[in-house]
Amino acid sequence: MFNIGKLENIIAAYKESFPTHWEDEKYKWEAIKHFQDHWDINASDFVEMFMAATAKTYN
């Protein structure tokens, strides 16, 4: 069974430590935002759209 209390504790700990890890983690958030901004399932050129949407997935 899913323990909501444990999840809440994990989320709280993540939020608390987030500022100290931002420099190491921000690329992930930027990549997600870039993907969301560029994803278009109805694009006329799917490959081009896919390449643009995933352009920031480097690590």
C-alpha cells in the first residue's frame, strides 16, 4: 500500500535541501521546461520537432 506520510516526508526533505543542490540540478528542470515548451505531437515534421524538444537533454 502507498504510504502518503513517507512521500510527504521525502518531498519536504527534497524542498529543504533544494537550494543547496540547485546548481547541480537546474539542468534537469531546464531540460523538462524546454521539452514541454517545444513538444507538439501534431507537428508537421515530427523528427524536427522531436530533435528541438530534446535538444537540452545533455548531462
